[in-house]
Amino acid sequence: MENQENLQLIMGLIINGGNAKSDAMEAIHAAKVSDFELADQKLKDSDKGLVEAHHSQTSMLTAEASGEKAELSLLLIHGQDHLMNAITFRDMASEVVDVYKKMAGVAID
């Protein structure tokens, strides 16, 4: 895999993972003020960011499985860390939003 292409994929992990985490945090803040419509939208936005980050990750995994070794770098590790933290944070945000909904007497999906 070309170095520039690899860098773009890594940046996809970092940017989309970061956006997904930020959207999940915004969902919690919205739920905290009982704006559950916005909270649900922000969780959906977070999911979209995770899908985009997964596309980058899948491209790198596919290339490596095809024999194109990825250069292990601190930037790649940072990108993977962003993605894993975003996934964990998104899962927790969903639970927190549900708790706020329950406290407000709103039906949980």
C-alpha cells in the first residue's frame, strides 16, 4: 500500500473516530437537558462516523490480508486507539441516554 494512501486511511480512523466520540458526547449533553430527539440524532451521527472509520480499518485489513504489509507507526496505533475509544464511548452514551429517558418517563426504544 502506498504510504500516502495508508496515511489517508489512518487519518480516516482518527477523524471519523474522533467525530463519532464527539457526537456520542453531544448525545449525552442533549439527553441531560431532555432533548431526546437531538440525543437520538447524535447517536445516529456517531454511528455514521463509526461506519466511516470502519471502512478505513477494513481497507487496511484487506490490504494486509492481500500481502501488503502496513507499516506499524505511532500514528496507526493512535488511529486504532481513537476508533476503539469511540466504539466504547458510543456504547456507553447509548446507555446514558436511556437512563435520562427513563428518568424523564420517556419510552426507551
